[in-house]
Amino acid sequence: MMVLRVVGVVCLAAMMWAQVPTQAYTLAVGRSGTQIPDSPPGSKKIVSRGKGTLVGRRVTMPELAGLLSDIVGRAVVDETGLTGEYDVKLAWTPDTGPKSAKERADLNAAVETRSIFSAVREQLGLDLVPRKVGLTGPGRMK
């Protein structure tokens, strides 16, 4: 009697990590310098987000970039060179989609509208600059 054995073959593909160019924003110090106060020593870390608001205590710039990334819907890369912990307070008018001409006129007459980009510039002294950046991610095997 003949015994036949089937040997299973497992193929493993090595995954390479590559620089993938993508649309993003860089967070940079504005022309006039930052307007962000340092966090007092020993203060408790707090981050709170609401509709059109962001308040944080002991926030680092990479953390701020991550929070802004969630808000603007694209990656934000910290290029400020700032290494401390800061107290951040931002208020802006959230983009709620297209509005009619009358709704825009009423809104503009009622409140001063401010985009997240203007708020970051005016309230923090930082700029969100659109740029193609190379983010590290899975690439294809060659």
C-alpha cells in the first residue's frame, strides 16, 4: 500500500514600507511668531473638542497636528520645531456644507465667520500650509 502525503505550502509576502506622496498640511510657525502660552508646570493635561472649539492644556505640537488632522480631514505634519507643552484655545466656524446665498448673507451679518485655517493663524500664530508630503505606509513588492 502506498501512502501519499500532501505537504502544504505557505507563501509569505514581505511587506515593504515606502514613502507615499499624499496631499497634506504642514503646521509651521507664522511670520509673526507663535501666540501660544506655555503650560504652567504641574498643570493637568486636558483636551476638549466641541463643534468649532478646541481647548487643550499641556498639548505638544505633534498632538496639536493630530487634532488638527481630524478637523481638516487630511494629515497634518508638525514642522514648527516647538518642543514644549502649550495651552491651546481655538474657536472657528465649522464648515457645515453648501449654503444658499441668503443663508450665507444672514450668517455673515449675524456672526463673524472664521475658518479653521484663519483661527490657527490668528489665534495661535501658526500656519497650516497645503503641501504634498511623503507619508510612510505599506508599499508594493517589487
